[in-house]
Amino acid sequence: MKYVILHAGGMAHQSSQELGGRTPLQAAETPHLDRLSREGELGRLIIPGEGIPHGSGVSGAAILGYDPKKYYQGPGPVEAASLGVSVTEHDVVYRCTMVSLKPEGGQPGDAIKKLGRHVVMDDATGGLIDTQDARELIEALNEQVGSETIQFYPGTGHRHLMVWVNGKPRAICVDPHSIIGQPIADALPKGDGADILRTLMDAAYVIFRGHPVNDERVAAGKKPTNCVWLWGEGRAVEWPSLTEHYAVKGAVVATSDVHRGIGICAGLDAVDPDRFGDGGFREKASIALEELSKKDFVYLHAGLTDEVVQSVEMHAKVQGIEEFDRDLVGPLIEGLQKLGPYRYLVVCDHGKSAGFAIYAYGEGGGQVSGQANRRFTEDDAQATQAPPRDATKFVHRLFANG
């Protein structure tokens, strides 16, 4: 028996006037996802993340059977696992996001005297900075303000890490995506250790503003990546092994450092990032099937690109979902059928720290059972009238005998 969890991150959405009152999943043509929802069980999962800050990986932890309140301390520690950054239980790991700030009423390139009042979060991706340029900025920051207790580590795109050795874990930090277009004063770190975090962010602005990378970005008409935003903090804790508990060999296939790190924490083998190439959906399907030819289980995380997620253009989200269905779900089902019996769990969440996800669950070769018109959408999952299930317990069902 082969087992697959396909985690479609962030594709569920609210209805949109632009789509005639439909959600992107309702507007998209998704024959393969619809088939799974008809042949299997369709419903909703409760993601138990209420009160957990910085929850981009809460859904992933819950889907693999881990109580997020106990094991998910924030994206920082799991991203450290993904990047191979060694930390101890006494260290605090922060997500170090590259951002674009601007003075209130001004332009992104205008000077800012100090981070605080009258400064606005213009872009929480640093103007979609690429990995190579970001690496140069992070290395410059580490060279000038790094120390035995503070170290910065490059990641991908605008997402990077800071490790505070024996640091203070009680500062209150805010996700920069939640304050786009708003003043940053009330969202700056507060509480124990916040003064150090603010000092580091102030230093980053000074270093980045005069860096050649930003000179080139401004000359090219791009937004300057002029600061880092520290958040997503947490200490690393040990997770019990999923593979040992269920006696399976498994792999995680993900380009997201958060979900790759979650898989590693769960005891799964992580696919080498160099194998992903452009990280397209077809490539992920091919890699997942290759891993399943050698292993029992694959946790596959795939989502829309940052450009699509950050866009307000709903039709771009619809197109991305259709590509996901055509280029990943379709080839994955076709390949699984050649490997013999299999069970699948497809989960589509809102990408929030807590709430509901919709799911389709079943076994390969299922028969349509009177639900010929059922689709993989939010409304169809609600219409089943089945009570929502606890996401942390659903994995037991996936691996159960009989």
C-alpha cells in the first residue's frame, strides 16, 4: 500500500465579486480533484491553531498528526531544520523576512530617519527579491552586525533566518504580511528582548539602503529591499517520529522551507532541493512518484507562487489552481495507479494559523457513489453536512489497517 498526503497550501479562498460570487476553486476547472472528491470522502478538517502566532506551518503539522500547540513553535525552528541550521533547545530562531518600507505619503526609495511612526510596510516580500540578491544582503548584514550570539542565515527569495543563541523567546512579533499598506509603529517587536530586535532592524535598514543590490534594483525600476522584519520566533523542540510510529518509510517533497522542515521534524527524508529545477507542478509530481517507487509514504506540499498569492487578481489564482490540477494531481493519480493499491489525502487550506481546511480522502480505484456532480470546493465540502474532523487525528485513519 502506498500513502500520499497532498497539501495544497492556500488555495481555499473567500468568494469574490470578480469571479461572480464564486471562490477560485469553484471558478477553476479541476477534473482530477473533482474525481477524488466523488470517489472518496469529502469534508472539512479543523486546524487546531487558535492562539498560535505565525502559523504558516500550523496546517502542515496538524495534517501529519502533531498538535501544533505542543510541537509547532513557529516557522523559524522548522525552517532551520530545512536549511540544516544547527540549533539547540536554548536558542531562539526568527524568521528574517526581507521587506520594503517607505515613509508615510512617500515613495519606497525615500529616506527614513528611524523605524517607527510615519513609516509604512510597502511590500512584505522585498519587492519579490530573488535568492541571489537576497543572499548578498543577508551576508552583508551578518558581516556587519553578526556576533557569537546573533547569526543570520540565507534562505530563498525573501525568506531567511536569524538565530539568537540563548535568546529571549517572549518578544511579541507580527507577521509583516498582516500590515501591508499600514504604519509599522504598533507592529514593531514588543516585550522582553524587543529592544535588541529593533536595533538589528534599524541596522539592517542602514546597511541595505546603501547597498549596490538596491542601487541596481532602483535603477531597474524595482522596489528597494531596504529592511528585514524579525518575527516567526520559536525554540526548537523534538518531534516524535511519524515513520517509526507507523512503521513506514517516507519522504517530504516541498520547495517551501516551512513544510520541508516539518517533514524533516516528523522523520521523513527530504528531497534534495537541487532536484526541483524550476519547482513546477509536473516536476513535483514526477519526484513524488519516484520517491513512492522506493518508499511507502510521501507528504507533498505544493502551492501557488508568491506572485499569485500576493496578487489581488483572482483570475490568476484560478489559472494557478487549474495548472495545479492538470500538471500535478492528474499525473500523480496516473502514476499511483501503476504502483498498485494506494490511499490519498488531499487537503486544501486557507494558509491561516487556524480554521478549516477542506479535504478529499479515499483509496485508489474507488467508484462514484451517487455524487456525480460533487466537486472539490468549499461549498461542496460544507454541503456534505458531515461534522468537521480534527486534522491532528486524521493521519491515523490514513495508515490504519483494514
